[in-house]
Amino acid sequence: MDRILIRNGLIRTIKVHPLDNVAIPVENAPGGSEFAGGLRCREDIPQGHKVSLTNLKKGDAVIRYGVSLGKLRQDAPAGTHIGEHILELPKAPGLDELPWGNSITVSLPKAPVTVFDGYEVPGNFFAGTRNILGIMSSVQCVAGVLNVAVEKIKTELLPKYPAVDDVVAINHAYGCGVAINTRDAAIPIRTLKNLLHNPNFGGELMVVALGCEMLTLDMLLRPEENISENVIVLQNQQGFHGMIDAILGMAEGKLQKLNRRKRVSLPLERLCIGLQCGGSDAFSGITANPAAGYASDLLVGAGGTAIFSEVTEVRDGAAFLSARCIDRETSQKLARELGWYDAYLEQGGTDRSANPSPGNKQGGLVNIMEKAMGSIAKSGNAPIVEVLAPGETPAKRGLIFAATPAGDFLCGPLQLAGGITLQVFMTGRGTPYGLAPAPVIKVSSRTALKNIWQDLIDIDAGTIAAGEETIEETGLRLFNMIIETASGRHKPWAEVYRLCNDLAIFDPTAAT
Amino acid sequence: MDRILIRNGLIRTIKVHPLDNVAIPVENAPGGSEFAGGLRCREDIPQGHKVSLTNLKKGDAVIRYGVSLGKLRQDAPAGTHIGEHILELPKAPGLDELPWGNSITVSLPKAPVTVFDGYEVPGNFFAGTRNILGIMSSVQCVAGVLNVAVEKIKTELLPKYPAVDDVVAINHAYGCGVAINTRDAAIPIRTLKNLLHNPNFGGELMVVALGCEMLTLDMLLRPEENISENVIVLQNQQGFHGMIDAILGMAEGKLQKLNRRKRVSLPLERLCIGLQCGGSDAFSGITANPAAGYASDLLVGAGGTAIFSEVTEVRDGAAFLSARCIDRETSQKLARELGWYDAYLEQGGTDRSANPSPGNKQGGLVNIMEKAMGSIAKSGNAPIVEVLAPGETPAKRGLIFAATPAGDFLCGPLQLAGGITLQVFMTGRGTPYGLAPAPVIKVSSRTALKNIWQDLIDIDAGTIAAGEETIEETGLRLFNMIIETASGRHKPWAEVYRLCNDLAIFDPTAAT
């Protein structure tokens, strides 16, 4: 990404691409402020919002990131605030005949290290970064009992097994009262199945079932896993106390096994991380996301895997992603998954314009096209080797696109199902988001956020907008924190405080 | 409901209605067993499953509860097991021109008491049965922080306020990443808004927001409620410690106010309970549900309110419900809500036949028609005075139908949004279900369940099948437990152990 800083004595602005006819001020620009080149601000322009750099006419395209964000509904002489109301959202680009393979970056930056200290999981494509006992409920009905049991396990058992990091109840609102046989039920079912097999659970499977639910155990477990050593059916237990005893008994056996595990030095090809952004602003796309993209390139260049997601936030940049797909099959799957999501939204009486949120808009993002270009920046420059449907796991290593909803609490569990063992989370407005099964590193797009949330933001990328660091420097800092965190030598803030969102499961089917 | 017991020395069967051509054995009937009247069991018939009482031919209707469960796909001579595979599900009855007002029961049984000890809530239609501080997250992003804060409140503050029963985090997976402006978004939004106003929270409102979410505070709160005394916005706090301090500070103020509240004797018209069943079997419709229906009639007869729900479980009995509606408007709303649900299911590529669950079927329920007739029994005989769309609150008192999904964890929160302060939950297969904001009384349909779940089942209605109690006797026992529980003199098991499901919010819209 080209980055041109226009400086003057008063207010700095950032223009992302040479073709851009707008820039964003890095602080609030009151009407009348002067910009470089003699341009004067015609009205108040909030931090991160867009100002026109030339005299634009009604019908002209507003260009940012070198692409059109839409056409103007009215004239906008140089120095005008380009707000949502004067811009027309372009149509979503077509998905037929997407290009592929014509924008493949073969040379990625070289990572300073090529190994991390992780936990081997026999038979798993990826290794763990944490050693956690995960206990899944097969249906929400058992969540109450499981929560009580997990509290007891944490208090009474976990202290005896110091090599185990945590015990996590994998509760969810799926499992019954659903149309289990409809085609799209495959999505929540494989999500739960793959979530249970996340490498951070070390291959020790434990499921608490009710006994009469629609999601039967053979849907969650392979035949060789669906055995009494892994499964407790509450309807077969002697009352509440029998249930608690059964769960604690099985948990103790699993904890004993997990406690014997040791970290070993592993090549980075065994590491799979997720990239996600939430509460974005106009800086996300020029600071935090490109820094994360650079860290991702370092990881992928060293053989590792990075998964990025959020369909509605890349939809308008479909052609850019497709051009980075390594083969026709991958670009076709991309088109298929984006098309599925278009249809899903249409059936729900909506479309991609329902994203962005009011907070995104306050932060200066006028529409989903602008948000998309900023969002895609988190994927760096590596080629896209695979596209996953929601809840699927990778069959390849490298940069992977998982076609998930953009909502943080749906995207996170889907990335966990995809096998990530660590997540990097970029935020502009700020969210205290966290995931129980994996550490989450939070990156702020603005230094103002880091200043107010000192003890929640792990890395500040606002330094890039301030001109204090380059994207590459911040990206390298982030990469190093990824390795330290993955290796268990560093805990991000969300892990320190045990902040975690519910594992909300993406279920596009109807509730019965 | 007519109930005819056919006894013989070996195996007892129950026939519900004089017109029925099937009955169900109260225990497993091995092939060859003899029934009263010389009928011999032609094959093994599991407990609760149906046996043909006469020689039925292919195409004959199988009659139970006096209605057709569907037509036979093959001959079924007397003594045949009438399983799912030999029965054709009838079409869902039409919703045009439903009858109304032609089956109004004016004389309800007389309750032994007409008052309970509850908590007044100024301006609220109903009174509370518990004194709970409820803290709602406006979006899932803040759930991690809120959960940590609530743990601290429970440990550090709650013991200082002994008149307060509990502190509950009202977390949910709604709030962002959604199409907030689509028509059906009204459902989750009003559900959350009304949930926050549940009488058990005593009118002390407290919302923890992020600051950039789609569900803005003005959607959750009335203007006079949307004030700094009730709302904490995390993006405005100084980091994690600032957030925790702010939440604990506001919580302490609310706890002080709640701690001054006292129970007072109130007429039963101030009590609103919910009726729900889950994990049903063939006995649910002849023991637990009719007993609950009798208790509901006692309550409604004394001026109280009972809400029953679960659209797919009453859909096939639409005409029976409609005939009990007190006016044309109510029956039309019933038709509209059932029609909305038909369309919602169709759009999801499914229909009402996706219910029942495998456990229901193992328990002897062949199809949704049979499940519906058993499910409706929980509504007793009172006239239906109002029909609620999902998440709405009543404007009337009496027996009310809330058109919710049948899944327990979606139905419960919708009934709580409707204002229930206590729930009666009937179960055949058994579920340890519970709700944090209200006590849940669990009623078993079979004594075998009570025997294995001594410390989870509050009332056993299996005594009815065993001939030890009448429906009215069990119903009266249940009514008395409702009054004792509502008055704070009794805690059901789920409350004792603090078993509670997540408050899963019914959201028929698409995730973006």
C-alpha cells in the first residue's frame, strides 16, 4: 500500500493511494484550517473523516485506496467533508468471471524466527498454543449443569494440575429446537464438531449431552471418539449430584493426561492464527489492519497459516481477493461462498449495506466499500491458498479466507472451528472482546484508544498515523508478540483478565 | 379430558378419549402380553408408544386425544405397534376462517388461596417473585467484562445486601453484526427491551454498552430511562479497571435500593407465570401437561395470568386454540402469528415436521400432531384472552398464548420478556433446564424420571399414570408449590443449585 503523508504546521492528513482524491485528517480539523498545498478546510471535518483534495463535481467518483467508494450526489469543492449522505453506494460487484492468479505476491518479507514453542496434538494439522480442557455441551439444556461443574473443576481440580492452563465450557445455543435435517444445518454442526477438535484442547474430547436432543452424539464425534470415556449423558445420571460427580470424574482423568503435556519447539507451519477486526474506524485500514497484514505476511512467508474472514467486509473487494487466489478452484469457491452469503442476506430482507455500524460511521467510514478496502488490508499481500465455508477446517497452509459473518462474536468461534490457536484483533473504536479457547492480541488503530485503554490494548498501531513508526515496524512488533504469545511466554490483556465472549454459533437455519 | 384406564393383571394401558382407537402401555409391553378385553400384543411395544385397539386398515385414521394423528400406510391389526414409519403426517390445518369463541369455559376451578407475597414494581402490570439485580449488556462485545464484574459483585457486594436474591448478567448474542433496520429486527429488540423490564429486576435498570454497537441505547431504553444513572458505556471508561470500577459503583447504588424492598401480600392478578414443556414423551400429554393446565386454570380463575407458548407444538391444534379465543381479534392475531411462523419456517427450508426430536420419538410421540395435542393440554380449559407476538408483553390478564419457538432456551427468554416471574416446566425425558431471572418448577411426566432425578424434579405427575393421583390432585399440589415459590417460601431445585441456561434471544434476521 502506498502511503503519502501530507504535512503542514497545523493538521496532518493521510492519503492512502496516489490516485485518491480524498484524504483523512489525523485529528479534528475545524472549518478554515489550512492543509498542505494551500487547501483550506471548508467546514469542520472530524478526525478520520474524508476531505476532498480537488474540486469534485456531482457524479464524480470519490477515490480512496485507489478505488471508487461511490459517486457524489452533489458538488464537493476542495476542502469539503465527504460524508455518508453525499455519496451513493456502488452496486456490489458481480461474482461471475472473477479474475484469479493475476496478482500473486511471490516474495514475502522474511520472519526473524521460524519456530515457536507449542503443544503437539497427535493427528492434528496444527499445534496448540495453550493446554486447555474444553468441555462441550451438545445442547443448551445441559449448560446450567455444565457451568456449575466447570466452576467446581476450576476450584477443586485445576490447581492440582499446574501444566493445564484452563477449563472451558464450550456452551452454545444450538442442539435442539432446530431443523437438524435442512441443508444449511451442516454449518452449525460442523462448526461445533471442529470447535471441539481445536488444537488448544489437546485432543482430549469431552462432551456433556442430555440424551434426547436433535444434535446426536454421532453428529459431533467420529465413531471411534463416541465412547463412554468421552461422553456423559445427563439423562443416564442419578440426579444432579450424579451428574456433577460424573463430570468431575471424567474431567479429572482428562486433566491428568493434559497435565503430562510439554511445549516443544515447532516450525511455524504448525501455527494457525486468526485475523479479525471489530469496532473499526477510518484508521483501521491504514494503521492496525496493514500492520496485521505485514505480521501475517511474515508468518505465512515462514510457512505458517493465517485465516482472515468477514464476508460483508470483503464483498465489495471480491475482485481484489480473487486476483490473489492461487488457482481457479480457490477463486471459484470464493465466488460460491460470497454468492451464498448474498442469497442468505437477501432472504433475510437485507444486504451488505446493513454493515457498517453507527460507530464505524462516526469513525469516518462512509460505507461498506470503504470498510471493505480497509478490512482487506489485514490480509497483507500473500496469495490466498484456500477458501473455507463457515465452520470448515483448512486442508492447506498459508493465507486462507474463511467466509464467515463479520460480527465479532460469530466470526471468532468460526475461526476457532477453523483451527486457529491465537487471534489478532484490530480495533479502532475499541472492544474488550476475548475468546476463552485461545489468546487474543488486541491492536488499536489510534493512539487515543491505547491511551484510554492502557490495560486492554496490547499493541498500538496509532504510531503509524502519527508518523512515529512504519507499517513494517509495527507489523514486526506484532509478529514478535504473536510468537511470544503462541509460545506461552506472554499473555495478552484479555487472557490476563479472562475476558471472553460467548461462543455464539452461526446458524443460518430456522428455529422450530 | 376423558381418561379411561384399561387394566389387566399384567400391563396397564391408558386411552385418553372415548373415540381413540389406540392406547399406550404404562410400561414396556413384550410381544404376546395380554391386554384387557382379550387383546394380545402382536409385537414388543415400548412404554408410552401406541398399540392399536381394533383391527385398523391401510388408510384408516389413527385416533388419539379424539383427533386424527394421520392415516395408516399399512394394515395394523389390533395389538400392533403404531410407530412413526406406518403413519402419514396430515397437512397443517388452514389458518383462514378459524372459529372463535365457540369453546369458552366460563367456570374454572376455584383456587384455595387468592393472594401471594410478592414485590411491588411501580408502574409494572405484574409484581416480582424475586428481588434480583439484572445487568444487561447491549452487545455481546461487553459480555466478557460484564461477567468478570458480576462475579466480583456477587463476591464483594451482594453479601452486604441480604434482601437481594441474586445478581444476573443478561448477556445475549444480539446487538451488532445484524441488520438492525430489517422489519423482523423488531423481535430481538423488543425481547431485550422487555426482558430488561421483567418485574423480577424490580424496576432498577442497568445497561452496560460498548459505544459503537448497532443496537443503540435508545432502542433498549425509554428516553427517561436512558440516563447516566442507568448506563455505562465501556468506550468512555479508563481501561479495564475503570470499567470494573464503574460497573461495581453503579451496581452498589442499585443494590442499596433493591435491598430496601419488602414482600407484600398481593392479589393473584399481580402474578404472571409461564408454562413450558421440554424433552416431552407420550406421558407428557396425559400427566404433567394436564396437571399444569389444571394449576393454570386455578391461577387464571383467581385472576392471575399464565402464558403458554411454542408455535410448532400447537400449530396442528390451531382450531382447538382458536375456538377458545375470547374474541375475533384474538383469534385473528393467533392466525397471523401462526402464519408468520409457517412462512419463517418455509423460508428456512423446513416446516413444523422438523419438531419432534429423536428423544420425543423414542418416548412414543410419532409426529407433531400427537405432540401438539399433548402440548396444548398444559393450557387447561381457560379462555385465551390475548395472543402475543414473540417478545411482546401482555396488555391483559388471564390465559395468554405467546407465539414463540418451541426450543426451551428460546422460549424461556421470550416468556421472561413477556413478564413471567416464575415458570412451570414439564418434562418427560428430563432436562436440568433453569432460568437465572425466575424460579423454574420442574414437573415430571413419569415417576421413573423422578426416581432417577430425585434432586431435580420438583413435582412428579407420573402418579397420574400410576393411578395414584388424579390430574386435579397433582394440579392442586403444583398450584400450591407455585404460590409457595412465588412468595419466596420455597425454592425449586434449579434455583437451589443455580442452574440456568443462557438467555438465547430469538433472532429471525440474517447476521451481517
